[in-house]
Amino acid sequence: MKPVKRQIERLGSQLSALIIWVGGVGLMFTRALVRGPRPPWGISDIAYQILQAGVRSLPMATLMSVFLGMIFSWQFGEALADFGAVNTLGTVGALALVRELVPAILAVTVGAKMATGMTAELGSMKVSEQIDAISSMGADPIKKLVWPRLVATTVALPLLIGWGNIAALFGGMLIGDVVFDVAYTYFYDTFIDELELWHYTGCMVKAVVFGMIAGTIGCYQGFTTRFGTEAVGLSTTETVVATTIAVVIADFALTTVFVQV
């Protein structure tokens, strides 16, 4: 009975920790939304964070999106060739890339990169007591540190995903033309014709939600970093896991909404 009791206690403690963590993330997000929009606006801080989170992630997002489009087109092109339907490659790729693959993959990779960078920076500030110093000077750490980063990820990630859709299109056009003799103009026309405004809207809604998730988790993990030499590394590792899981769950929830519309 003791091993069973021990397992139940361990499960209970893990569930309790998860509930506390989710509550803490939600509370930080709510406080940021309430306190952040108040003047002073902190435009320079937001612009700097957009530069840090977005512009410097552009090469990674571009490379991943191009190869994502190439890989998808090659894999599905081989399957469609067996049925003599390779000319539908652009049609098949449009919905899969724009609605699902590009936003999800970039959120898991680029979004996690943004979140871990924030965790490492804020965690170092927490360990060196800089956050406490900001509070002692009468400033609000949520408004000063969290709000600019949350806005930055919410703005930067949708822009990167929008650019990623274009890069994935060019990657798919390249493979379609070179490997499967599907003219790049025909691939482009079928790709664009298959998409409607609602598909782009769903993609951008996902991107905004993923950006909020990455920014909030990254800041929360930094603020809750424990003291010690290994604390920052542990927080960044946990951020990768938490961001990935949260993005996947949010993606599933949003997909169930947009598929039925």
C-alpha cells in the first residue's frame, strides 16, 4: 500500500504544482493587460523588444519556412504522383501550410526561442535582485519588464508567421517546378486560389495567441526563477517544454474552432 500511496501523493503534488503554475501565468497575463496600457506608454522599450524578439529571429523563420515548404511539397508530390494528381500540389499545400504547419512550427521553434531568451534575461535579473531593485525604486516590474516583452511577441510572431507563409510558398514552388514539373506560375495560382480570407484570418489569430503564450510564459518563468547557480538554466529548459506544450494545446483548441466555421 505504501508505494501506491506514494504514487498518489506524487501525482497530487504534480497536479497542485500545475494548477499553481497555470494560475500564476494567467495572473501575470491579466496584470500585464491591466497595467501595461497606462501611460507612460514605453514605446521605446516595446520597439527595442520587437527588435530583439522579431527582427533577430527573421533569418531562422525564413530558413525554416522555406525548407518546410520544400519538404511538404516533396513528400506530397511523391504521393500525388502515384495517382497522377501532381498538378494539385499547390492546392493541397495551401491549406496545410497556411492554416497549420507554418504557424504551428514557427510558434514551437521561433516562439520558444523568444520565450527562452526572455526567461534567461529576466531570470538573471531575478537572481541578481535587479527586479527587486526596480520595485524598491517605486517602478512597476510588470509594466516595465513584462508589458514590452508581451507586446513584442504578440506583434513580432504574427509578422514572422505571415512572412513564413510567403517563404514556404516559394519553397514549395521551387520543388514543384524543379522536381515535379509543375510550373511555378501554376503552383502559385492554385495555391492562392485555394485560400480564402478566413484562412488567413485563422492563421493570424493563431499567431497572435501563440505570441501571447510565448511572451507570458517566458516572463513568468523569468520572474519565478529560483536563486542559485543552476536556476536560470533550469528555468529556460522548463520554458521550452511549457511553451511547446501550451502552443500545441492552443493549436488544437483553435483548430477545432476554425475547422467548424
